[in-house]
Amino acid sequence: MAELSLAQAELHTGEIPKLRAPRTSQRLRNIELGLLCSAFTLTTLAIMFVQFGVVGRVDIHPLGLWTLVFGLTLVVHVILRMVAPQADPLFIPLAFTLNGLGIAEIYRIDLYAQSLGWDALATKQLAWTALALGCVAAVLLIVRDHRALQRYTYTFGLVAVVLLLLPAVPLIGQEISGARVWIHLGPLSFQPGEIAKIALAVFFAGYLVSHRESLSVVGRKFLGIRMPRGRDLGPIIAVWILSMLVIVIQKDLGTGLLFFGLFLVMLYVATARVSWVVLGVSLILLGGALANQFLGYVHDRFANWYDAFNPAIYNAEGGSYQVVQGIFGLAHGGLLGTGLGRGMPYITPVSQSDYIISSLGEELGLAGIFAILCIYVLFIARGLRIGFSGHDDFGGLLAVGLSFVVALQCFIVIGGITRLLPLTGLTTPFLAAGGSSLVANWIIVALLLRISDANRRGSGRVIAQ
Amino acid sequence: MSELTLLIFKVAFLIALWVFVFFVVAAVRRDLFGERVTKLGTAATKQARDIAAVFVGGSRDSASSPTPQSPAVTAASGPLGRALELVIVSGTRVGDRLALTTEPVSIGRSSDSTVVIRDDFTSSHHARLEYRSGSWVVSDLGSTNGTFLSGKRISAPTVIQLDQPLTIGATTFAIRAV
């Protein structure tokens, strides 16, 4: 008996799964810290090489500001250790790297344009990054459980619509380069559509999770496709038509495509019906053809795309000059690029925001662009994986929606620059100069971190998929 | 700044960029490897439990004896018998598994449930599974659309057998030995 109880005691001490949890969380955060430090080294190198390339010496001022931003990122890292220790370790380092590479390239163009201090876009971008990191901390501290967001499904739907309508309000709305998507509050200008995409993703996720059975099972068959009941589809179609209307009025093609793609993918993920995708893609093609026919600015975009190298279109007002210059820039870069600070990306209009990818492509070459694309792919793949590994459907659907928004935005922008698609005015996530986009994408990071933390915490109960 | 230095800088930066990407990929691989270790860990725990069960069964002749002697008729038994899990066998989240301990498991639409199902056919607190003296018992919590065991709607707490289909809304569960 004594031997027996000894054996049992040994078996008892052998059961240690509960001890493993804190060590895992520590491990994930340590990976994050390590990657964050290498990301800081890499981005600091980028800023220094820009300075060597353009002026031939190191200026300590921008490096100091970037170190300050790194300090703020470390604060977010410490907050994660406290409130979301099991969160995925890749998001913050990846987003930080893209953000830093973007600032280096914006700074490079600032150096050419000799804009310094608060007039420089790079300084503004640094300030926006600090603000965005503050938003990350706030979201992590306020949203302790992402499932609470589901309770406000319809509130988020309403918020999205209001945000989209804001630029049309006379006093605060503002029209920049043909698109009325900005609001002006004192010294700050902001694109509320960027925040609206997050609110819409929350709304779609909340709505689809509770209605997808009705959407996919109930309904009449029509042309071999099961059409849902009107009352199931009503609210979501209403929000969609409303956002489309806003976009037609505000002349912002890219945002329209982005929202519709988001809507389509979330519907497909929730119901697993290919018929939705078929229907949606044909709607996009139909909409594109109609817009090309009847909307002047869309027609111009199409002409700039399929006949870009035609001298008449190249020289026309609002013609393909920008598209072609972007491609010339990429070609100038070649395989290895001209080196940071050694190219001529400033020739392309808005080379700091919409065309940042062609600026980076010129100076880092194909090799550099592929590394940047790899960073995006890793970011998006992690997001989608969170969507699949969770045990609550709302979080999963939200994670898929949010990472897909980033993916689609990259595709639309980079596709537009490389002349795969007609050019639309969207920002490259994290890279491009622009505060609202930066804040929105960092909030996406915060939500993905929160969902991944909840998934891993629950992994004590759900063993495997 | 000579052209050669700038060329070296250019190549050095590209290398640094790619080294960073490979760092990240390596971290993901380590992450995956870490998860595999956890799985081995649970397998080892399961083995330890099986051995413990043999010991307990041999020495105490306990009521919650392991199932192998009479597998055909035994109700789903407890944590010392065999490690059990609740598996979703049909529905939108087919393949999901939940390890069963002695803790009760609640199923419903509300987010405080152990297993959260969100569809039009599930009530917010739909059903509960409890471990009572060696077997798992399912009880309906006054749901609108009912809880079905092997296709029959249950009206009172019922003992659930291994592999017996338990249907709630559009989802079917079964308790299985790991």
C-alpha cells in the first residue's frame, strides 16, 4: 500500500498542465519584445540610411522622436503583459515595422522638399503614430472582452453610417482632390470612413453570427441559388445601400469597393455559401460597368488604367501621369532598388501617401517590396488564423473581417499602383502618410490582440479544432 | 559619402529587412512547435490518468470503475474512468471539441455559457451537462425549441451515453472517449 500511494503521489505531481499557462504567456510576450527590438533596429537603420543617402550625415532629431514612439510601443507591450498576456506576439512588431518604414520614406521625401518641423509630413506621421498607440492602449484597457461588442451590434451599424455621412455636413466636411471624404476640426483633418470600416466589421460580425442560420437555410430557391428571406437580409442590405450611396455622393470608389468586399467575405465566411460570392462578384462587375458608363470620374480612372501609356491620356488634366510615373519609379528601382535616399520618388504626385509603395519600390527594389509584402502576408495570415482558432463565432468572424479589410486594402492600393486594377484613392495600411488610416489600422491591431488573447485563454477548455 | 559605402548600405538594409522577416517566421514556427508540445503534454496526462484509473479500480473497487469491462451499456463516465470530451458532430462548428472534467457545462446563446451557440434556434440558457455520480446528465433549462437525445425531446434530466447524439438547435453534440 505504501508503494501504491507513492506511485499515486508521483502521478499527481506529474499532472502539471495548470503550471504551464503563465509560462506560455510570458513566452509569447518575450517573443514580442524580441521582435519589437529587432523591428526598432531595422526601422532606425532605415531612417539613418535615408539621412546618409540624402544629406550624407546623421541628424539625431528624427531618430530621437522615433525612439520616443518606440518607448510608447513598449508601454503598450507592458499593458499587454497585464491585460492580455496571451495575445498573439506578431501583430505589434509587424505593424511597428511597417509604420517605421513608412515614416522613413515619408521623411526621405520631406528631406527633398526641405519641409521641416511641424510642416513636415513625417513629423505629423510620428505624432499620429503616438496618438494611434494611445488608442491601442485605450481599446485594450476598455474592451476587456470583445464579446461585449456584440451587444452593441446595431449601435456600431449606426455609428458607421453617421461616420460615413459626416463629410457631407457643410461646416466640417471638406473636399480634397475630388473626393469629399474628409472632416475638418480645428487643425486636424480626418477621414471618418477609415473608422467606419471597423464599426461596419463589428456590425456585420454581430448581425451575421445571430442570423446566419436563417440566411443560409431558410428561403426560396431562385435560379439555383437559395435566396434569403427579405426580413433576414433587410437590415444588412439597408446599411450596405446607405454606405454605397454615401460613396457615390462622395466620389470615393476605393472605399466603396472595400466595404462591398468586406460585406461579401463576411457573408461568405458566416454562411459558407459560394452562391453569395458568385452573386457579389457579378454585382461588382455590373456596378463597375455601370459606373464606367455613367460616372465621369470612374470613366477617367478606367481610361487611365487600360490606356495609361497613350500620350494624349498621359498629358491630359487628371490623366495617367501619376500612374505612369509610379511605374517608371518601380522600373528605376529594379531588382535591388536605388538605395534609400538615392532614388527620385518625389517626381510622382502624392508619393508620400497613395504612392508610398512605388516610392519604397524605387528605393528598395523588388527585393524590398517583396519583404514588405511578406510582412503584410504574415500579419493577415495571423489574423485569419485567429478567426479559425477561436471558440466563439463572433470573435472569429470579426477577426476574419478585420484582417480581410487590411488584405483587401493592400490589394486595391498595390494593384492600382502596379496597374493590375484601376487606381482608387485608398491608403496603404500603416505605410502611407495619413493619420486616420494609421489610427484605424492600429485599432484593428488592438482588436485582433484582444480576440487572440481570449482564444488562447479559452484553450484550456477547447482542446483542439 | 562614397558610392561604394552607399552600395554597401543598400545591400545591408535589404539583408536586414529579410533577416527580420525570417525572424518573424521563425517565431511563428516556434509558436507552432510550442503548441505541439502542449498537445504531447495533454496526451501524457491522459496516459497518467489511465494508469491512475487502473490503480484506483484495482485497489478500491470504486463505483466509478473504468469502462472496459462493460462498454456496451455504461453511461458516459467520469474523469477518473476515461478522459472524455464533448464533440460537435454536426452544425456550423463541426469538429470543435471540449475536454470534460467534473465541472458542469452549460450550452446556450448567452456569452456566459461554456459552449456558446449563436443562432435563431438556441435559447440563451439552453441546456446543461452535469457530472453526477459517475455519469453525465443532460438537463434542458426551459428552452424554446427543446433538447433532443437520440432524436427524442427530453423532459427531465437524462443520463447521456457515450456517442449518443445530443441535438440543440442546429447543432449536434456527442460525448466521446479521448
